[in-house]
Amino acid sequence: MRRNLEAYKNCQVFLNYPFDEPFSALADAMSFAVVAGGLLPVCAYDLTTPDRPRLEMLVEAIQCCHYSAHDFSRSKGEGPHNLARMNMPVEMGMALFYALHTQRREHRCIFFVPTAHDYKAFSSDLAGLDPRVHSNDDVRILTDMYEWLRGVVPPALFNAQPTIDVLDKFEVFKTRKNRVRGGGNGGQPSHEETREVMYQVCTECGWWDWRENRAGKDEFPMVPLALIE
């Protein structure tokens, strides 16, 4: 867990999505939208302090993020016991309570669903929150995420670019990520390595500048990348 989460609150976005391979392309798109906007993504993968309860760290992380995005693609039972995963609804509930409790002055949320109709059966209360439908399309979720951030983040804090340019750089990111000989499962890039590729792509075009001073270099140290020859 980063040491100074609270110091970067106004520029941080908490991302709540399934941690599985089928969703990985959409997870990358959500994170890339944040980084391309010059902001800082935070998710449960970043909370690795071993001597603190995970729920406590999640509460702190959400309170230290002015924005959050929540996906509900795993509402159906899975595995031999046909159980649904409840971590994402729990995290969404914490974020939504924080937003409502502060009258949305301290926190803003966006919600994503894979289809236009299923969520009305498993969580009808979402209907009033106008969730965005991504249809399992990484371009769609990136577009909606980036344009939502562009609309709610103060202009002085957001790197506003034409969405088509962001989509072009996302393709650059995907190409570079595929060249990384990663430390994750099956040689895939790890969470940290994937994030590093995003940082590098967006730094090169002047969209992400958090490493331009000593404090930023300390807070966001570079992750070495091994490339496939």
C-alpha cells in the first residue's frame, strides 16, 4: 500500500472490478483511462500491507480517492458451489455510502454493467444510478470512463485530450504490454508491470507527469521491465 494515499486524494480513482483473466482487457482499459487523464489509479491489488485487515485498508483507500468506478460483471454463481463473488458489491456499497454521506462533495462514483438488462434482476437498486453498459468491450469502457472523468474532475487536475487520441495510445499500450516478459502467471505481466507500461506510454506523450520531481519518483518508483527479444 502506498505510503501517502491521503496526500493524493483529489487525483486518485478507486477501481473495483473482477480480478480474473476474462476481465483483464477491460481492467486495463479502466486503468488506462485514469492514467491517460493524468490521474492515479488505486485498486485492491495495491493494498498489500500484511499486518492490517484488508477491509480496513479498503475503507481507507476509498476515503483517500475522490472518484471510484465499479463493475458488476460477476453477478452469477461460479465454481463447484455456484457462488457469486461479493467483494465488488461490498466495495461499491462502501464507496456509495461515502459519496452519499458527503453529499458527493468528497466522492463521485460511476457504475458499469455488461448488459442493459441483467442488473435489473440481481440489483434493481442500481437502476437509479444510470450504470453504463460496456458489452465486454474494452474500447467502450475506456471511452465511457475517460469521458466521465473529463466531466467530473476539475480541469486544472485533468489531462483533457480528444478521446480518439486516448484510444490510439491504448493500442500502443497493448502492443507494448505484449512485449513484456512478465512476472505474473504464465509469464504474463504482473499488475505492477502492467501499470508501469501505462505510466511510460502516458509519460512519453506528456499526459502523466507524476515522476517529474523527487517526491513523485519516491512515491511512484519505476518498475523494471524485461522485454521479449
